[in-house]
Amino acid sequence: MLDDRYQLAFKAYPYQRSPDQDAKTPVRHPVVIMGGGPIGVATALDLGRQGIRAIVLDDHEGVGMGSRAICFAKRSLEIADRYGCAGPMLEKGVVWNVGKVFYEDRNVFEFNLLPEDGHKFPAFINMQQPYFEQFMIDRVRELQAKGAPIELRGKNRVDSVEMKEDHVVIHVMTLEGPYTIEADWLIGADGANSPLRGMLGLEFEGRVFQDSFLIADIKMKGDASFPTERWFWFEPPFKSGASTLLHKQPDDVWRIDFQIGWDVDRKEEMKEENIRARLDAMLGPDIEYEMVWSSIYTFQCKRMDRFREGRALFAGDSAHQVSPFGARGANSGMQDVDNLGWKLGLVLSSKAPETLLDSYDFERGHGADENILNSTRATDFITPKSEISKIFRNAVLNLSEKHAFARPLVNSGRLSVPCTYDGSSLNSVDGLNAGPLRTRPGSSCPDAPLADGFLLPELGDDFVILAIDAEAPGAFEQSGLNVRVVSVSSVDDPSGQLAGRYLGEAHSAVYLIRPDQHVAARFEHFCEASMRAALRRASGQEA
Amino acid sequence: MSDVNLTPNIDRPDDFYADLLGAHEGLSKEQSDALNARLILVLANHIGDSDVLRGALEAAKL
Ligand SMILES: Cc1cc2nc3c(=O)[nH]c(=O)nc-3n(C[C@H](O)[C@H](O)[C@H](O)COP(=O)(O)OP(=O)(O)OC[C@H]3O[C@@H](n4cnc5c(N)ncnc54)[C@H](O)[C@@H]3O)c2cc1C
């Protein structure tokens, strides 16, 4: 009745009877989160840290086996840092910078990501998804011990919901039978096949790609080893796939993806001897390895029309699904949580009107469109759909060996970067015309080194005024919103990188920064009236 | 915004045309298709300007 649909890597939240199951009338909670994957758990962390009771219901008892996501982008690490769990991720993860592109039997070029320096976190780390989830769950446990009102309920499957005017009634099945709870807000973090979408009759539309990939995670034996680089083959000579990706993970595990075409016999392909045949053709007969995990996946780019439906809000794969090229799945889900958490917090504490949540739909819908666009383009390059698209693809690859100009056209996945919320109703008109484009209103704040530490850890969680070489009050309050003021001057910015990223040609700047570390407004000088107007806009109190 | 130039601009049109055909001489259909694709990419990079490139795509559609 409550059978596992997949194996667990870590049993992180075993079933425990909750007093809610014995209540005479359904207990009402401010937030119930359906799904304890990375996005559900991150949402619980965000809300729990704000002191908001958050109940996660998952039909399993922990983290699913198999790595799935391996590339976690800087922005996800910055968000995890705000939640207090980026340390173990950075320690476990593999940092890589060099990528090689092969076409047929030739290494046509190689690139270095050359990440911009002056950031606390690297551009990416590679790490098996179960670790990412486990580190967040460990953090939940730490916060719970300090009294944070978070609950993770394993083997609690949501079977049906009733949408009411101002709450949702949730019917849950457990090993010990059904019970009912209510939530002011229900978060659908129940993954790409989202049962919640089905329960509410909501559509999930987009493109399904006619191709499939075989993933093999292998552990090298003996001293066989590959460098910590990303290798991508188009039409490799070893013929194990129309394209192949090799990428390093922690624990001496390598991820290999073979593009194996659309009409495949999954059962046949998943036989160990057949996977080994592909691997041996690629690695050569002398390399010994152990198989850790394998899977076949097909992919699609789809999104819900709206991420809010009454009192239900969708986040992560339930709201949008992208092909894996570019590592935008979990990474974009983390940005959903970052965006939703503070808005829900303000609405629940009556510091902002409910309409603030519509900006979640607008901003993250914009993010989803950007991610879908990027991952669709990568997919079209990697798996050309027509004769002519293949001709152009191969022309690009052939030219890339000789001519630098063609290399930017090679698209084996544009790696995830945070989206800028241009056009959002929360942004104020840019008041710093000489300021850099990258920190215009709507942008995610780029990190910068300070004399002791980094900028981003100083921002976030609350609205913050960042005053750079500018006068500003010591603190600022408006309609219950307490705004912290962080003042820095050139003394705090020995490298000049802060000025480069936030001042540009301007001599001073005052930024209003949202709790999710996105810029809401910026000015050259502090002006109380403009700051109050910007804060009203950014908190949805004024259109 | 710059427009794609659709007035005569090639120094010696007959020479260019002969060079173009010459480059394809002796090639199979497949090789010719590949050459054309590379040529388009080389020329597009030389132009660079996205307005001009979009204009060129439109003009080519007839
Ligand atoms: C091969 C592959 C490679 C990928 N690589 C990357 C990458 O490199 N980088 C990246 O960022 N992303 C990557 N992704 C995407 C990433 O894995 C997903 O985006 C991510 O897992 C989504 O998290 P989620 O929490 O939204 O959903 P899920 O992880 O699917 O979690 C949903 C949870 O909801 C639970 N649930 C479902 N129904 C119910 C119910 N009725 N009641 C209670 N609980 C329920 C499920 O059991 C599950 O625990 C990859 C995906 C694949 C398949």
C-alpha cells in the first residue's frame, strides 16, 4: 500500500507517529510541503529558520538512491550557505575548471572556465545528489535541536487534497492508516511527475525529446584514473553513444552518459553486460571498474502555466522540468526556494499582502523560461533533430578545431547561472545610471571579497541596505520590516572588486537588497522617501 | 541598428561566383553541404552584428 517506488541511499526520516494522527479534528499548519526531495527540504530550511512551522510529507523515508544531479552551481551553494550547510558540500564536492571537447577521434579544443575570482564559492562543484540532500537534512536536524519548528514525516503519502478559499485540506496515507491535516499554504515539491498537479487538474506542457541517455556511475579500481575535467565527445570513435560525457564525482566515482537513441529496449540496455560493453569500448579492455549506479533517462522541457494555484505553490521539478544539459534542474529549484521563502514568510506574518506571492510566479516563471530556453538549445546541439541541423552542428565542431571563433557556438550545456528578474513589479527604476549592468535591479548579488570575509554572508535573510562610500542611517524600519544597514567603504574593499561589481563609474551607491540577495533598488545617495517607496514595492505593498 | 547591405557590394562578382563553384568542384553532395555550412558560419562570424545577421536571414528567405 505504501511500497517504495525507489531504493534509498540514506534512510533520513523514518516513519514516526505524529500527534496529528490522533487529533479529533484536523490540525491546521501554516505550511505543509509535499515532497522531501532537495527542494522540499530546502523550503523547510528556509521557513524553519524564519520560525515558521513547516511540515514535510514524503512517501519514502529518505534520500533516493542514485546520483541524478551532479553539478551544483555557485548560486545553489550561496543559498545553502545562507541556510548554514554549504561547508560540508564544499568539503565533499569536486571542483573542476577544465573542459575538453572531442569530435570523432579528435580533441578539437579545450576550455578553462576561468571563474571570476573574489567569490566565496567556486562556479560549480560536482557531487552526488544524495550528498546534497543529506547535508541539508543534517542541517534540519541541527536546527530542530535548537528548536526550529521543522518536521520531516517519512512514509506520509499525500493521496488527495481539497482546495478551500483560505487553506488546503490534505489527506495523508501512512503505514498506520490515513489521517487528515490542513495547511494555510501547501507547497508542491513532489517532483517532475507531481501527483499534486494531477490532483488539482493542472497541465504540464512542453517538449519531449526523442532520445535517451544511459548513465553509468563507475568507481575506478587500482590506479586507473582520469583527470578532474569534463570531457564531452560528439560522435565518439568508440561508438558507445552518439555523444558521451565523462565527469568526475567525489569518492573516485566517474559519471558517464551515453546518448543511446530513442528506440531502445530499456531492459536489454540496462543489463550489466551490455552497459559494460559500452564502457569497455570507451575505456579500453585494461581498465577495471565497479558499477555504482546506472539508469536510463529520457528528457523533456516542460513547465506549468502558473506556479500558484489558490493556496498551493509549486517549486522545483513539479513546476518545471528541463533536460539535464546545463545542470539547471536542482539548481533552478534552489532558486525557487530562495525566492519563495521570504515572500511566504512576510505573507504569513501579515507584513505583506498575499499578492506578493504572484511575484513568485512571475519571477520564477521567468527563470523557468530562461532555463528551458538554454537547455533546449543545448539539447538541439547535442542531439540534432534534422539532417541540416546535424550538418551545421558538425560544421561548428570541425571549425572549432582550427578557429577560435567557432568555439562559443559549441553547446554541450550552458552551465546554470542565476536569472535576473528584469521587469518584475518588485524592482524600482534603476537610480544608479553609472552603475554596472550586472547589479541592476532584479539581479542576483554577485559576491565580492571584503577586508575580512565576503560580501554575501553579510546580506540576506532580511532586507538589507548596502551603502558603499555613502551616508546611511544605522537601521531602518517600515511597516514592521526591519532593514539592516551594511556600510562599506574603500577600506573594506582592498581588491577593488566590490567597487567594480557595485559602483562601476559611480562614486557612491546605496542598494536595497532583498532577503534572497537580489537587488530591489539602487541609488547614488541615500534618500529616505525613495528608500521607503522602494521597500514598499519590493515587499509587494505598492504596485 | 544596422541593415544588411542588399545592393551590389562584391568587388568582382564573376570571380567570386567562379571561386564559389570552384570550391565545390569534385565534392560529393554531403561534402558540399558541409562546406556550405562552414562557409555560412565563417561569414556570419565576420559580420558579427546580430541585426545584420537577422536581416540576412530574412533576405535569404525571399
Ligand atoms: C540524469 C539526471 C541528471 C541531472 N543532473 C542535474 C545536475 O547536474 N544539476 C542539477 O541541478 N539538476 C540535475 N538534475 C535534476 C535534479 O535531479 C532534479 O531537478 C531534482 O531532483 C528536483 O528536486 P525536487 O525536490 O523538485 O524533486 P524530487 O527530487 O523528484 O523529489 C520529489 C519528492 O516528492 C516525493 N513525492 C512524490 N509524490 C508524493 C506524494 N504523493 N506524497 C508525498 N511525497 C511524494 C518523492 O518521493 C520525492 O522524494 C538531473 C536529473 C537527472 C534525471
